[in-house]
Amino acid sequence: MNVVAQFIGTQVEDETKASTQVRSGLLNLKEICIRVVSSRFNDFSRLQRLPDDVKDEIFRFLTSDSRNRFDAKAACALLRRDQPVLTLSYCTALRQETLEAISVHCPQVVHLYLHSCVRLSSRGLQTLLDAYAPTLESLDLSRCYDVADALASVALLPNLRRLSLRGTRVTDDVFRKVVTACTKLEELNVARCGLRLSNESLLVAARCCPRLRALDVGSFGRLDDLTISAFVQERQRISLLCVEQCGLLTDKALRSITSMCAALQVLNFSHSAHLTAESIASLSACRQLRVLVMRGSTTADSLDPAIESIVVACPELQMLDLANASVTDRAGLAIAAHCRNLESLALTACAGITGSFLAALASQCLLLSQLKLTSCAGVTAEHVRAFGERLPADSCLRELDLARVSLLTPAALLAVASRASQLVDVAVSDVGSIDDQALLAIVRCLPLLKFFDCQGCHLLTSDALAEARRLNPRLSIFHRPLTR
């Protein structure tokens, strides 16, 4: 998986393949789920014969709703004994006896993901940690709110390399014990833990974890220039750093990062209000940069010269998020000219953008899969049409956000749709010109379309929405008429 996918945290699932396998002679997925949930399905051998991707889909379905009566036998039938990755993220239906059965049935788990298991108790976590202590290398406890009593046991995982405590109620003392004991840590996420952790604890992590190369301290309100400078001085080989919404950071912190972290590949300093265009331009020293996110980092001066210097020095950029930044088409032209590996570009609410660079972007950034021009009121229909006409026939574009681009016309949107057949997500909310004819033409052009956001498009009728869903049963349409 490339660095962009790692940062965004998305996975593309081949649902068509899974559905085809279910239809080709095994059991209908819905029927299986109904039987397991209602506890009337006892032939678990039939579950075990299903393809692994289908079993994974059933497992996610059954564990995602606390109303489902999901027992240990069904869990074990859906999980392989030798699987190294156990993903229980968003599961709210797992009871203690089920967790105990899983820990015995799957003894070789190396990567354990419990993201947003909001009903997971300290006892349940302790059961899993006791079972996997010798082997566990990855542990994600993001948004597990009720496991504080078991967090100290994380320090007993000698081979732990990746740890996420994002949004948990970890205390300063427990955190220090963990980073002091888990000296093999390579990736650490303590975003939204800033109210309980001190700056000194971050420096303890820097000193005790010599292999640390990825740190996320987003919304760490106490983080200051002195602490981040001391941290990067200790860990100069860091490759991923997120200091999003760390409001105390200034130019001094950013200059420390750019002068010491030559290996930096991913940087997120969104919503940093105290940075200047000059310090942002210093990012050109990080020549290995792949992902740069600076949403809401407003400056008094134009960022066009800074963006130009960055994209010239960092030609390997794959993801660039400049939402609300003080940039114009000049920056867009520089991006199109130099970022040949660009996959994702976000220019949300950039008031100076008109779109004159879009044609160059389409013809030169051939790997572009995501483009966000949300609320760019100056973008014209002519430039969107030019973008569509210059897209290659095998365009990689999968996500297009033109919400609140008020000058957009159906003809311009169709010019893009006719060339970008891989599109799965399109947003045109609050674009008043989108009508029934345009909607149906888009649905016919885009057979892979899964999400269409047309909220506020008041010309659309219920008949057209129904016909669009009939043409593409997998399509989710978000529509809310304007309130007058």
C-alpha cells in the first residue's frame, strides 16, 4: 500500500467479487446473516466453506450492530485459526465470552485493530492482550473509551511496533510506562490525548523509542515550539509527523522540522494560525515529501511562491491538501507542471482559484484519483469542461467534489463523466443547474458510481432519483432540496 493510502486510511473493497462468489452456489449473504443473528443457524461447517472475503464481510456485518446476538461459535466459524490480522474495528456486538473464544481460536494474531470499539471493556481488552502478548506487533485502540484500566498491560508487549491510543483516556504515568517498555515502537498515535499527556512524556517517547518514525499528536493543545524542536532533534529520521490543530506552534517549530527531518515523507500541520509564507516555503528542504496537508493554515501573504518552491523541490508529492489556503491558479499551474505522481489534490474554499490550470492538471497528472474543488466559487464551467476533455481515456479519477461550484453546468460535468469512467464518488451539492436529465446521464456514464451527493439541487425530482437508483441499485444518492 502506498504512502497516500496509509495516510488517508482507506481500503478499496471488491464487493462485486464477493457478491459473485456468494451467488455462485454457496449461501446468500443475507440469508446467512439472518440465520446467524437469529441463532437458528447451527451448521457452522457451511460458514467455514465460504471464501475468506465473504466471511470477512459477514463478520463485519454481524459485529457492527449491538442488537445482533452474535455468539462465540459463529465468530470462530468465520475466523481462520492461522490469521495474523484480527480486525474488530467498530464492533459493538462482541461479548466477553466471544472475545475469550476468539483469543483461543486465533492464537497467531500479530496485528490487532480495535478502532472505535466503544463498548470494549478493560476486561475484554485484557483478555486479548494476555493471549497475544508474545506475538503482537500492531495495536489500534483508537476511540476505545472504556479500557483505561487495561492500558498499563500494553507495556507488556515486547514486540510492539505500531500503537494507536488516539482519543483514549490514557494517563501520563501509563503512557510513560508504555513507551519506556516498548522500545521497538516505530509508529505512535496519541492524537486527541493532549489533555492527559504532558510535553515531557513526548520527549520520553523520543528518547526511549529509537526506531520511532511516525508520530501523530493532532489536537495536542499543549505542544509548543520548544517541545517539537527537542523531539525532532532526538528523532531526525522521522518520516511521518502530524501536528494538526496544535495551536501554539509557530514558524520556529516548522523551521526545526524542515532543517532536521530530511527523511520526512508525510506532514500535516493543518489549522496552524501562526505560520508565515516564508516558513512554509522552507518545506522545500524536505525533498522526500509525499503527503502535505495544510488545511486552514491561513497567512496574510499569498502562498503561491511557497507552493511553487515546494513542488519544484518535491516532485514525488502524491497528496496535497491546500483547503482554505491563500493560493491562486498560479499555484495550480506549478502543481500541474511538477507533480507528475500526484494522486490527490484538495483546494476546498480557495477563493483565488478560477480553474485555468485544470486542463494542464488533467493532461499532466495522469495518476490523479481525487480532486476536491468544494466551494471554489470562481471555478468556471469552461475550465471544468476543459479538464474533462483533457483527461486520458484511462483516467484514474475516482472522486470528484464540485459541491457549491455555482458556475458549474450539466454539460461541463458530463464532459468529465464521459472520460472518467472509474468515478465512484461525485459531489455537486448546492449546484442549482443540475436537473433530472443531467442526473440520469451521469448515472448512465458512470457504471461504477457508488455515491452521488446532490443535496440542495432543487431541480431534481423524486421520479428521477428513483430512476437513477433503478439504473444503479448500488448507488447511494444524498439529496436534500433547498429549504425556502
